[in-house]
Amino acid sequence: MDSEAQGHTSCRTIRSVGVCKHGAGFRTRNKGGGGFVLTIIARIVFWVCLGVFLYILFGHGLLLVLLKAFFSRPVKRKPITPDVCFIIPAYNEERNIGAKLENTLALDYPKDKLKIVVVSDESTDQTDEIVKQASKKEGRIILLRQRSRQGRTIAINTAAERYKAKVYAISDANVMLDKHALRELAANFADPQVGAVTARFIALQSKGNPTEKGIGGYWNYEQWLRYLESQIGSVSFISGSFNAVAGNLLTPVPADITHDHYVPADLTEKGFRSVYEPRAVVYEYPADTPLEETKIRARNFLMGMNFLRELPRILNIWRHPWFFLNLLFRKILRWFCPLFLIISLIAAVFLIPEPAPLTLLGLTGIGATMTALMLVFKSPPGWLSTAGFFGLAQIGLFWGIIQFVFGKRITHWEPPR
């Protein structure tokens, strides 16, 4: 047997340990093959998760711009003043309810067509007494008290069942309205296709609150998206701060689902639009602290999961595919943005030193730093506040996801304190 043949024979006998000169690197090649597969998987996961994340944040907005250019549906507004039942859900709102009632009474709306109903959700402070005193001076103010804590949604249901009206306007106790806000909302109901209208939110600024500038930037972008949605057809959700619903279309909402999520889907199923009215302006202070903002985001996620559970019962997605797809990218998948970001970051670690993964890791580090700096500075620059607020929102949503996984559920909305 020649030397070459002997060499190959030796290779066959000791291939398992991978040390002969002909089979040198055998195991290395096997490991390289496994590493190659891992790299391919990591690359697919990275780009899919990052792509979904970026589409949710920016891409869907660009799609809405494109659709608006071809499928715009303006609302047929005209000045009307239908009978309005103005509902204010309140739980321990002694700090705000007096000013809220004064603000509501000062609205530019016919007095004989505006009834104000405060639903106290078994408040334990002076909320009820303040409302009672106000009702003695102004007969249009009515106090309803729930005998047990049932939450905001049941408060709205209770008032709507007790008092009939052409339009139900719903507003939180801690927000103030522009004097023309109610008229501007009402004008949209001149269009027979409109079932609900949501207002424009403006964040007020108070000295020393690091989240206020950030939420202002966030809401400017968010309301631009609502404007685009409304121009195309219907918004995917309405703002709880101030909205109005046609009286003949408002139905009782399950207690553990927010009115804000339920109404647009329910009205879409009935064949009506929910639209955005930028001329109806609402003013509100943001959460007092960054920690409170993260708690709000976590509660939003938990309440959102309740809505998601009931969505197949509320909406036939096959009859309304655009509304569902818009809701999916505007709201549902946004709740899971932290997961898409975290998974893409994990995949990025396996792809170093490729440029895109390194860029994502670097930008995430910068974003985390901005969030930390926002907590340090009492009045950070606007761009820093917006980036920091986005970071806080992701932290809050991720905390909500963790709570949900470990079994926490919310049966009714708790207002921030």
C-alpha cells in the first residue's frame, strides 16, 4: 500500500478525534457549519424584529400618508348643538373636581342642551361634597355615586343608562377644555357616518417635571397619526381625556375594557366612523414623576390585553380588514415593542461586528443614556425629553408584559395618583 493510501486509511481510523493531516480541521469545519447556521438564524431574527419595530414606529405612518393622498374621506361638519350629557367619571378627585366643573360650565354651548353628570366611583375624599355644593348653585350638575369601586368604564355605563341624550361627551376630571371644544366635537355629528369623535391633547408644563416635554413630543407625533387615520376612515382608538359618542350608538362596555379601546372597534362593526377633531383642544398635566409614567404604561398594557381577549367578539376582522390591520400596527403590536427591541438586541450580539447590529446596539445605549439623563435633569432639552420619554414608555410596557406573564390582571382602570 502506498503512503497516500496509508494516510487515508489512517484518516478513517482516527477521524473521530480529528487530528490527522488529511482531516485537519474536520471538527473545525463542523463547528463552522453550526456557527454558520446560527448566524443565519440570528440575522433573520434580527432583521425581522428590527423591521417590525421600525415599521410600527415610522413605517406605518408613511403608509398612512400615502393612503391619505388617494383615499381621503373628509368629515361633513357643520355647526350643530345636539343635547349633550357630559359625563365626568371621578374617584377621589377633590383636587380637580371643582375646577373641572367650573371649566365645563364655562364651555361655549347652550345651557339648556348641556347636562353635567359626575359619577363618583365610591370616592372616600371630599369629591362628593364638592359636587353637591356645586349642584346647589347650578341645577345642571348631577351627582351619581357608585356603591362600590367598579371603575371608569362602569361609571360611564351607569350615567349613559340613567340619562338619555343625543350625544355623550366623556371627559376625565383632571383635564381642562378649551371653551369651544364641545362645539367643535359636536359639529362632526352632522355627518351621519360619524359615531364618535376624539379631541386633541396638549400637555401642560409644570416646573420640575422631566416627563412633560417628552410626552408633548410623543403626543404631537401620535396625534398626527390620528389625523391621518381619521382622514382615511376611522381612528383605531380614542382619547379618554375628552371624546364624544352618538347617544344611539353607545352600548355598555365590559367592565375590564377601556371605553377608549372598545368604542372605535364597536362602531366600525356597526358601520360608523370614529374621527379626530384637532380643533377640540384638551389641556392636561402629564404624570408627576417618571415612575408614575411607567406605571401608566404598564396598566395600559394590562388593560390592552383585556381588549385583545374580547376583540374577536367585538369586531369581525374579515369584514373590516383595514381597520384591523391599522389597529394591529397602531396599537396591538406597539404594546409588544419592547419584546421586538430586546429580541433584536440579543440577535445583534451574535452578529458583531456587522455594521447594522453594532449600530442598533450603539443607538440603544445612547437611548438608555438619554432616559437616565432625563431622570437626572429637572428640565432637560426637548429632544432629550422625547427620547427619554420613549425609553420610559418601553420600560413601562415591558413591566406590564412581565406582570401579565406572571398572572396579574386588571379588572378596572386605576387613575394615576
